[in-house]
Amino acid sequence: MYLTPEQVIGANKAGMEALLGLASSQFAALERLSTLNVNAAKAAFEDSLGRAKSLLGAKDAQEYFTLNAAASQPNLEKAIAYSRSVYELAAQTQGEIAKFLEARAAEMSKNLMGMLDKASKNAPAGSDVAVAAVKSALAAASTAYDSFSKVAKQATEIAEANFSAATAAPAKEKKHAAAA
């Protein structure tokens, strides 16, 4: 029933390695988000400069309004593309965190069940009922966690489908406008 110092050290080392791996992946996600933001800001600045130059070169009010209106659609498309990139990055990061948490939960459950098995072998007579009750509670908690995880995955899939539909709508409108 008792853990040896080597077992404790090994468990701590494995836990720290897992946390460092998660921290590394989260830092990489932050780095990708920062790069995305810098690139978006740079592109927006360059577009603004080009737009300002073209608007300053307008010969009359009609040309000014035509140039201004023509710049709106590409800006909307760029905003949608940026939103899609941020969403994909967030979904990927969320997936990595979910995998990490699922792995840790499974490992904890396995370790706890192993400890319960060891405890039940050395437990006094009549304690089988208590051990069985704890095992049953752990199994119920694991089932509830699995159900929650499935519901969360379904909600994520629905959100992804809605996001894809929402971002695809402006592209369809552009195609219909171009065809007309």
C-alpha cells in the first residue's frame, strides 16, 4: 500500500514532464497567435496606406465613393479569414488541452484503482463493501466524465459547423453578385 520514494519521484517527474509539454504547446500557440496578429496588423496598415493614396487621387466625389465602396468587400473577406484563422488556432489549442486533461484523468483513475486494489487486499475483513462502493463511485464519475466529454465534442462540432456556415455566406454572396 505504501509508495516508495522512487515511485513518488517517478510520478512527480512524469507529471512535471507532462506539464512542461503542455506549457510548451501553449507557448507555441501563443507564438502562432502573435504572428497572426502582427501579420494582420501589417496587412491592415499597408491596405490603409494604399486606400488613402487611392482616395486622395480621386478626381471627384463619385470616384471617391466608388473607390471607398470597392475597398469594403476585400476588407470584409480579410476580417473573415482572420477570424477563421483565430478560430482554427483556438480549436487546435483546445484540442491539445482536452487531450492532456483526458490523459491525466485516465492516468489518475488507473492509479486510484490500483491503489484501491492494493488496499482491498490488505484491508480487514468486511471492508469489501466500502471498497466496492468507492470503485462504483469512481466508475460512475468516469462514465459521467465520458458523457460530458462527448457532449462537449458535439457542441464543438456544432459550433464549427455554424462558424463555417457563417464565414461561407459572404463568399457565396460575392459569387452571386459577380454572376449578376
